[in-house]
Amino acid sequence: MTTWREEQIGDCRLILADCREVLPTLGKVDAVVTDPPYGIAHLWAGEQSGKNGKSRLWTGDNSWDAATLPEAVSVARGLAGKSIIWGGNYYDLPPSRGYLVWDKMQEFSNADSEMAWCSWSQTPRTFRYARAQLASEGKEHPTQKPLSLMQWCLGFLPDAKTVLDPFMGSGTTGVACALTDRAFIGIEREPAYFDIACRRIEEAYRQPRLFAEPAPKPVQEALDL
């Protein structure tokens, strides 16, 4: 078994390792909130088209997105009371009417929106946030989700005190947990992104005034069924 690197930052336990090795060693958690690989690395090779012309989606190594990891997602779900799986439409998950949708508010050849599968039944909800606004957060991962989006997700899990993200990436779920006073377990296999996640979560803990502030309340609208 590969040696893991672990960091404890506040109530966040961060693990640099392949989640397939770590997950079987973990106990139960209240919730899983994650954005696993979609297996679409081959789509990143060419230029993406939009109203403002064409550009490359990402120029770095994207081999981590070459395949989905259904076994790891299944194990993670088994540890949690509730699960929110972004890109759940790329996985063979049980039928659910409880989808969350991120509307990127733009026309883009890669995706106008993304969907998250929820393990419980509820009316589908939509979060509207322009993809371009991510620039204001300093996007450091090709599939980085907006912080306000992940805070919105946690709003559907009011009783979840410990949240697991086995595909932590740049740590946005961990930042959202830190800012809402929740414990977090994050696993990431890429050292560069792991270091970014550690830094971002440390920065979140250096802003104690945010703990007392309510999470943002974005507009939630039911989808037409």
C-alpha cells in the first residue's frame, strides 16, 4: 500500500492518496459531497467554442479524468447517510428525482449546466451562477466548482456534521465546510491540487468572522417536470 500524506487543518482531515485505498479504512460519515472524474479527458483535446470565440478548456495534464471510478463512488456512498454526486449522470446510480443543477448562464460548447445526483427524494433545484464568475475566486483546477455553489449544496444537509469528499481537487468542498463549521475529510491523489486545497482551507480558517455569517442564499427554483 502506498504511504499516505495527511494534514490536519482545523476540523479538516486532508489525505494525499488514491481514494480507492483510503475509503475502505474510513468509518461512517454524515454526508458525501463530491465531484468525481467524468471520464471525458478526450473531449479536452480540442478547442471549445463560445460566443466569444474559441479557446482551450485546459492546457495541463488531464489524465486523472480519463475514466470514471464507479467502484470508489459506490464505496463512498456506502459510508454516508446522504450523498451529493456532481456528474452523477456519468455514473450508473439509482434513479433519483432529487437532482441539483448548476446553470452556468452562458452558451458554451462543453456544457451549459452540470447536474448533481442526490441520494434522497426532493424537488429538483437550480443554482444560477455564471461560469465566468469563477475568475473572481481564482480558478486553480479545471473542474473547480464555485464556493457559493458548494455552500448551497451544504444547505441541503443541515444535520451533516462530517462531510467526505473523496475527489477533493482544489478543496472547494473543504473550504465550504470550514466556513460553515463542519468537519471535513478530503482525499486527493494529485500532489499539486492537494497542496492548493491545503492552502485554500488554511486561508478559510484565517477568516473567523465568516463562521458567524450566514451562508449565501442563492435563488432556488424548481425545474419543470
